Amino acid sequence: MTTEKIDTLVVGAGQAGVAMSEHLTRNGISHIVLEKDRIAERWRTGRWDSLVANGPAWHDRFPGLDYDDADPESFPSKDRVARYFEQYAAKFEAPIRCGVEVRKAERNVGHPGFTVETSQGTIECENIVAATGAFQIPVMPDLVTAREGLTQMHSIDYRNPGALPEGAVLVVGAGSSGVQIAEELVRAGRRVYLSVGPHDRPPRVYRGRDYCWWLGVLGLWDIPAPRPGTEHVTIAVSGAYGGHTVDFRDLARQGITLVGRTTDCDQGVLTFSGDLAANIAQGDANYLSVLDAADAWAERNGVDLPEEPEARVFGPDPDCVTHPLRSLNLAEAGITTIVWATGYRRDYSWLKVDAFDEDGAPRHQRGVSTEPGVYFLGLPWQSRRGSTFIWGVWHDARHVADQIAIQRSYRDYVGPARSMRQTA
Ligand SMILES: Cc1cc2nc3c(=O)[nH]c(=O)nc-3n(C[C@H](O)[C@H](O)[C@H](O)COP(=O)(O)OP(=O)(O)OC[C@H]3O[C@@H](n4cnc5c(N)ncnc54)[C@H](O)[C@@H]3O)c2cc1C
């Protein structure tokens, strides 16, 4: 089999790979994008049926294309988001090859570049951009031992209420996935327990503007990672049912029993930590901090947006918060399913280069790794808070493409051979 040669290889054609391809094209850098499945596969098959974008159509998009069939204030369905990226890639004829998996990439010895083994042969390239996503492998704690009559799944495998066995459901995790799945289940008539850890919960809309807009004007999408170890922030937002602020008191009023973090399970009895009220209070504080910052911004800039003092009024704490359950017998509660909405981890096992720290985390600066020629895209906090989000990755891709172009200009420089020796 012959070896194909290419300047830059992008691995993965999710939103990151599509954005990367656009910026490489703009820089005139020849490249291909290899995708093991289809463009934006995660949006097609890695999400539950009813999932919509967490941001409105005007925001959750790339600068160069609007959703041509959606109200800008609406929340596009997951399939519409996938189609958007397909349309976007078609717009500039992105050189994407679908159905090709990258199995291994290694630095060449004795000559520049990398040798890449794929499911369809070998490729040699000068640069590799790993755009394989930050949310690759589902994380599911090994807390509850398998038992008859109990189904356990990660949120990546949840599809809809009808696909779960009859009975009550425990949803673990109060980020956007956990709260949206719990709400869908209670609306479908299920008995639901929701295990709530620390989280942020920005207002969906305040003073007539979506939180995506507020985070934009306040510069909060652009903040760099706060401190090492505090990069992971669980954000509870929802675009479901037309979009609404996530308020755990409202979820309790709908019938969901809130519990603290799930810490243990012994012989079918779950233990919850006593942090529920504190987690909700911390989420409230985060919510109020966004309102405060928004008010200060509006006043400072003299922007006339309708005031909304009622947004600061919370309903009473429900009984499940004031008298929280600390343990629960799964069988007695009739729980037949646990949905673990507990996040994901990365997987760069195919990339055999010196660009990772001892924990396997990419060593990089804004996506430019410590191994020359290796770049990352779509990492959490790659350059800013917005880096894993649709609009943010597009800006990170521009920086990475610029860096590749800069390196190429050094590589291609052919000036006169100069000597530092003085001639008499
Ligand atoms: C439930 C959920 C909801 C989200 N909702 C939003 C939202 O509303 N708005 C928003 O802005 N962000 C949202 N995000 C965050 C983020 O936008 C998505 O996770 C998005 O899919 C990340 O895009 P990506 O291109 O970085 O990675 P991915 O979408 O994961 O794409 C990576 C691609 O690489 C391919 N791939 C992986 N390994 C290989 C290999 N070895 N060879 C070839 N191909 C490979 C995969 O098949 C995949 O298509 C959400 C995330 C989750 C988990």
C-alpha cells in the first residue's frame, strides 16, 4: 500500500475539526480531516433524543453561517446542529474523509513529521491537530454493584423515558445533562431522584437577554482558567421546552426528590452527603453574581434594559432540601434505573508523542503542544471558558491555524547562506 503525504492532518470532524479545516483553508495550508464516523457524529448519536442546544441559534454557531431555518432565539435540536456542521463544511468544501479511523500517530525518527496508521492505510504528515473532542469516554463511578432489576447507564446512552425499564429513576449529576434528563423523566410521569453536587446555574434570560449574551458582554466567555484544579465547572442550563432558568426548587415542585452527592452504596442502600442545601446555596450565589454583574454593566454603560427585581426572589426551599434524605434503599424506593450524568474524560491513546503530562493531560499553550507539530483543539479552557463550546472553538482554531502557518513560514524560508565571520 502506498503512503499518502499531506502537510497537516486533522483528526476528528466534530465542530472542532470543521473549524480547523476552515482556518487551514484560509491560510492556504493543505490538509485533510479524518473522521471515523460522520461529521458531528457526537451530536447525532452521542445525545438523547430530545436534546437541543444549550445556547440560542444566534449564539451556538460559527460566525460565517446562520441557521437558515431557525428563529435566532430558538434552541436548535441536536440533529439540526449536526446538519449545521455538515452545511458549514460543504460551504468551503472541507476535505473531510468520513469512515476513516486514526489508530496510531508517531513522530518519525531521522526525518521530520509523523507517520499515522489509519483504518485505510498509512499517512505521513508534518502536523497533526487532535480534534477528537474533550468528551470522549463516559465517566461512571463504580459505586453501585450490579444487581438484578437495576439498570445503570451513562447519560451518553440515555435516549428517552420510554426506553427505560418501568420504575423510579435516580439521576446522578446536576449539570445540564442531569437536570435536563431528570426534568424529562418527571414530566413523563416517572418518580425521580436527582443527586445534586456543586454547580453554577446562570439565569436563562435576565432583563430580556439570554445568559449567552450576558456572558459575552461581561467578558466571561473569555476568562482564562481560574486556578489549576478548578477548571471543571458544572453548569446547569437548559434550552429545553423553549429554554428556562434551572432552579432546583422548581424541579422539586415538579416532583423530583433532590438529594446530595451520591457517596456510597452498601447492599443496595445508597448514601448521600449532607451537602445538598450548601450546593443549592452556592448555585444561587453564582446565579445572583451574574445578575449583579449584569446590573452593574447596564448601569455603567447606560444601557436601557427592563429591570427585573423579581428575578432575585426565590421560592421557599422544598422539604427535600430542608430535610434531606441521607440514605435510600434502592429496592424500597422502587428505583430500577440509575442514570449517571457524571461527565467524560479524554482519550488520546492513539497519539504516541511527547505532549502529555504524567496524568495524560495535554501539555500545551492555547492548543500548541510541547511536541513541535502537534496541536490540540476543543480542550476545556484551551484558551478561555468558551473553548469547548461551538462559538469558542472557532476562535481557538484560528489561533492554531495561524501558529501552523507561522511554523511553516520558518520551515520554508530559503535565504542566502550567511556567515557571522568578518571578511577583511
Ligand atoms: C450532552 C452535551 C451537550 C452539549 N451541548 C452543547 C451546546 O448546546 N452548545 C455548545 O456550544 N456546546 C455543547 N456541548 C459541548 C461541545 O460543544 C460538544 O461536546 C461538541 O461535540 C464538542 O465538539 P468537538 O468537535 O470538540 O468534539 P466531538 O464532537 O466529540 O468530535 C470529535 C470527533 O472526532 C472523531 N474521532 C474521535 N477519535 C477519532 C479517531 N481516532 N479517528 C478519527 N476520528 C475520531 C469522533 O467520531 C467525533 O466525530 C455539549 C456537550 C455535551 C456532552
